[in-house]
Amino acid sequence: MPSSPGRPQDAPLTSSARAFLRRLTAATGGGMFLDGFVFAAIAAVIASGTFVADLDLSASQLGLISASTLVGTIIGGPLIGYLTDRIGRKPMFIADLLIFLTCALLMLAVTEPWHIMVLGLFLGAAIGGDYSIGSPLLGEFTPARKRGHYLGLLEILWNVGYVVSFLVGFLILRSVPTAWHVVLASAAVPAAVILLLRHGLPESPRWLISRGRADEARAILAEVGERPESDEFKDEQQDTSTRWTLLFDKEYLSRTVFACVFWICIVVPYFGLTFFQSEVLHLMGLESPVVGALIGTCVALVGASVGWFLVDRIGRRAILLTPMFATGVFLAIVALGDMLDLPVAITAVCFFGYLLFYGVMSILPGVYPLELFPTPVRTSGMGFASAASRVGAAAGTFLLPVCLDAFGLPPVLIALAVVCFVGGVVSLVLAPETAGKSLTETGSRAGTGRDMARPGARPGAGRGRALGSTRS
């Protein structure tokens, strides 16, 4: 939904503001890139076969390694998110990346399965923290009408990171099959570049306002070319009550439930299927499953690009509901392929159809959750939702190889299709439309229910002095 014509937030961005937002997008999107990069690096070494043989991994050890980074995000997301709401976006944005860089370099020295599991936990904790910080920080600087555009780029960068890492890993391991240490440690290179990009970034003005530091916020906005008097910022209120329980208050409980459930239902099928995509495609009958897996990552990237193009044009609900149900249908068709005697080509197209529609809605976890909560608990809410999604993703990633061995492919795909349908139904009931509204509107207590806040409606009054008010 576009904002009301003539409001200050409709004024075009200055050239300095655009330049700053591009830099901030690259710096925050780097965290998403690293998440996809690490995920694909592990998937690539698993697909190579040499990694499994060298460490003599059992199915349960393989599942624990593949799930370790996801488990780490369960810890890092809420913890670092809460710390970020307490002490600020800027310091934690650097600290979590330093943890990531250190652990990535240590991957060069691993010799035992448990080494990879432990380092994976710390890598995941850093990634979970970046989920909590990155999207909210970028969203707190971005005009409402462009928020989906900039935040959607972060999720595209996740897919770019996955494709780049999987391709690099595939090429390295094809040339030197025993070089899986190098593939696992390769994330250190982009991490070092991103750390340089983050140096010197300012604190979030919204966070400063919420802590009663409106003068500092005004100075930062002027420095980066933003307009302190715009509707984006002037109604932001001072409120230092950073407390977890706010996420479960009556006014916010449905938002917390929605943020967790839709995110879980997006990632559970995807993480399980793509971690073991080559094995799944082999069971489907493809002759070159590794090449098929690489094609699948590219298809998901195309879908994410489509979602990014549409997110501010048609709104959040539209690019969540249709893809959520479509992914369930495609997975069900693949599951019933043998029973229906479908050619392998048809089931492969349906599997890639699942990946395409997954890609379309995959940009929303970086957009939706941060729009649902007020500034004092925005990164806490984002961290809690990301942790909840990783609980499901870690369980799915750990259980998928075990269930494939025990039950075969069709029952597993049916179960994952049911997850997609559950996500569709919950989203149909609870998903708000937040496009074109300021974060002050979407995060206010007044903005409850499916419609959140009406376009142009004023949020409920908070405590303290707003940025646009005069001194008493």
C-alpha cells in the first residue's frame, strides 16, 4: 500500500541518503550472504562424499553437523537481539561478525566431527545475531515506501550467498576432493570484506529516540541526508522498556505467533530439502543430482528476485499467501509421482516449481517480523522469530536423512507439504498488510489485528518526547 500523497515521507530521497542506504544495505545484506554461504558450504561438502568418508560419519552425525549452525541461531537470535535492544545496534553489529570471522578461520583446523559441530554452533549464534540486528537496523533508516525494496535485497543476498558458495565448493571439491577444510573456511573471505563495510556506520536514530537521545538521532539523520521532520521519525516516542514479556502481551501475541509460524513454515521444508537436495533428486530419478541441485539454487534465486520486485508493489500478504499454498501443492505432486506414474521430468519440474515459489516468499522473513514490533523490542522480536524458525529448520534438517532411510521419499514430502499448508492457513488468518506504513505505525499498540494500522493513521501515544516535538 502506498503512503498517502503529500506526506513528508513521500518526498524523494536525497542523493546522500540514497548513497548511505546503498552502503547500509551492503553491510547488512552481507550477514544474509554469509548465512547462505555457510549453509551451502556445508551442503557442498556433504554432497561431495569425500567429507563423509574422511570423517567416517554416521547418519546421526551427519544430521548433527548439518543442524549445528541452525541450533546456534536458536541461541544467538534471542540473546543478541535482546542485548541489541539494551545497548544499541551499532556495537553488536560489529561484535557478532568478529565471532563469525574467528570461527570460520578455525574451520581450517578441524579434524573431528565434534569440532565442526561446536564451530557450527558459534557460527550459527553469530548468524542469528545478525538476523536480529541487520534487518531492523536497515528498516529503521528506510522510508516506508521503499522498505520492502531495500529489505528484500537482503533475502536475495542470502540466495546469492548460497549459489556462490555452492558453486565455489562444487568447483573446488571437483578439482581437489580432499579440500573440504578450505570450503568450510571460505566464508572468512566475505566476512572480512563485510567487516570493513560496517566500520563507521552510525547508530539507529529510532533506537536513540527510544532511549531519550533525540538530539543525537537528529544529528545522525542530518548527516546521512534523511529528514528528521518526516513522518517516518517524528512520531517515534521515547520508551526504554525493553522487556521480553511485551512480545506476549495481548496486543502483540498474535503478531509474535504469526512471525514465528510463517517463518517456520517457509524454512522447514526448504532447509531439509536443500541440505540434502542432491540425495532427494537422486531418489527422484535424476541422472545428475548435483548439477540438478545447483540448478535448483538458481531457480530459488529467480523466485526471490520476483518477490523483491513485487513486495512494495502488491504488498506483503499477496506474496506470502499464494506461494505458501503453491509450495504445498508442488511438494504433494512430487510425493505422489510414483503413484500417479508421472515421468521424472514432470516431478523434477514440480520440485523446481516448489523452489521457485519458495524463492518468492523467501524475502519476507527479512521484511515482515521487524515491522510487527515497536523499537524497544524490535530486535528482540526479530531474534525470537528467527530462533523459532531455526528450531523447526534444525529439527527438519536433522530428521530428514533419518526419515528418508526409515520411510522413503514420498511420506517425507507429504509431511513437508502439510507444513506449507499449515503456514498458508495461519497466514490467511493472521498476516497483516504493513506495506507503505511507517515502523511507528506498524509497531504501535493501536495497530493490532490483520489490518494493523490504516494507511495514514496515527499510532497511539507513547511516553516521552517524539523527535519532531519541541522542547518544553
